[in-house]
Amino acid sequence: MRSSIARTASLLVAFLSVAFLGASGVASAHVRYVVDRGAAVEALRFLVETLSNPFNLFVLGAGAVGLLAALGAYLWVRPLGRDVDAVRGALAGYDDLLPWLFRLSLGLPLVGAGFNGYYFSPLVHAEAFAPAFGDLSGVFVRLFGLAVGFLLLFGLATRLVALVGLAAYLAGVVAFPALLLAFEYVPGFVAIALLGGGRPSADDLIAAVAADERTAYSRVDPVYRRLAVPLGERIEPYTAFVPTVVRVGLGLAFAYLGLVEKLMNPGVALAVVAKYDLTAVVPVGPELWVVGAGLVEILVGVMLVLGLFTRAFSAVAFLLLTTTLFGLPDDPVLAHVSLFGLTSALLITGAGPFSVDGWLHETIAGRRAVAAETD
């Protein structure tokens, strides 16, 4: 009876915590994609005044306590343990689809960027390249997005295209710091470069034909045996770090959005709250909306970087993105596809190496082994 009550209570606390995170998420993601500018607001004074309000402090504190209680209750009670293990096992079974998922996650938004004439992020339009390319700036930006995007979708020369995309993004960040809002492209490109095209892809199809010595193509192919096979063998040991790369990169992206876009630039975030009348959704002050959204994104980012409750906070990140898209109707959907894809990938892979989750798993497994030996 007590065990049943404890499970029910832990599930209730978890539900309330997730509901709080989801409500805050409506003001999350890229606020500068939906408003041009906001009133000049001094960030430090705004934060101090917001946290000096007893009601705001109570709401934020209650949310933090509820979250800690939910995590603690889960570790203590482990409700629906077998169900959770079954879900994890099913998700892990999709690992062969990861290369395809990564290619879709970056290829689709890049094709959209090409058609719409912006460079990775809607904040960097083709006109920004006019000093370098003149009247051809629009052609350059569109061709780049379409070429890299479609090659990724087809899975043709996948690793090379990913490296080209990564170099282009990093060069763009130097010229246009606003591209940091699309930082998730970095772990995405690195993951694709490590995993290759996977299946289905043009690379896999070409490799199958080139590997068959009976085919005419296998006798003239200049890439498969001399380059693709040796390169794949050298990279293979590092593919285990793909979850780590994605987790840390995605965590930094979320933390950056929460800190820089929300807490350090509250004027723009307040403009989003006013534009969509978010105070009517949850009757709290606009300053609490902004601070709450910023803190939630920072929390998600930190937990992903640490690799603590990775799948759970990947699900929270997915929830934040989903509520944002439904709550902000003119938010550019394609600009968030990369975030959706990478969070989905973490649901499949889990934390990977160099994570708190991994350390906890090894510790618990070790203790169970010792207990079994003593019995």
C-alpha cells in the first residue's frame, strides 16, 4: 500500500514539474526569430528586480523544489521501472537509423535556408554577404544551402559535405556572431562526419556496388577501396563519442539561448511575451515569464552537458520546442528542425561516454555485482 502511494506521489510530482517546464517553454527558443527588437532593458537590474519580488521568488523556488522532488522521488521509488527499461531498450534499437536522423535534421533546414535566402539562421540573410559577393550574394547563399542540404538528404559524399558545412558555419560565426543562435549545427555536422551516410543513403548504395567485384563499377571506382574503407576503419573507434558530442553541443546551445537571449537581453524576450499575450496563458508577470524561460533553458543545457538524466531532459527540451511552435504561430519551423532532430537522437543514444549517467550506471552495476558475489 505504502509503495503504491509513494509511486503515485512521485508520478504526481513529476507531472507537475514537467507541466511547469512546459508552460515556461512557450517563451523559449529563438525569440529574435519572431521579434525584431525590444525596449532597452538593463539585464542586471531587470534580474535583480524580478528576483526581489516575493511572488516571483516563490514561484521559481516552488518550481525548483518540485523538480528536485521529482528527480529524488524517481531515484528513490523508481516508478514503472520495467516500463522505463522497455522504452530505453526500444529506443536503443533505433541506433542504426542515427545517421539518417542526423542527415534529415540538418539537411531539411539547410534546404529551407537555401529557398528562403538565409545562411543557417534566419537572422543572417543573403544581403549580409553583399560586400563580398555583390549582386551574387543571394545566389551564393541559396546555392550553398540547397547544395549542402540536398547532398546531406541524399547521403552523397556525406562526410566531406559535413566537413564543408562545419567549416562554412564556423567561418560564418566569425563574420556574423548571430549565428551562435544556431550552434546546434556544430555537433550535428561533427556527428555526421563521424557516422557517415548510414542507411539509406547514396553512399551506402555506391559502396554496395563498389564492394561487389563482379560489377563493372567496382573496377573503375576511385574512392571506395582507396579512401572510403580505410577512412571508415580509422573513424570507427570514435563513433562511440557521438552521443557525447551531440549532448554537450546541444547543451551549450540551450544554455546560450537561455542566458544570452533571455536573461542578458530581456527587452526582446519581454516583447515576445507582449506580442503573444503570454500573461493570459499563465497569469504571472511578463518578467517572470522571461526569467522562468531563461532559467529552464539554462537548466536543460547544464543537465545535458553534465549528462545527468539525459533522456529525461532531452524529452523536456523536445517539449519546450513543441510548446514554442504551438504557442508562437509565426515562429519559423524549419529553423528548429535541427534542434528537434538532435534532441530526438539523444533519446535514442542516451548520455554516452563522459557523463554522470554513465558513472551512475557503472557504480550501480558494480554494487549489484558485489552484492551478488557476497550472496
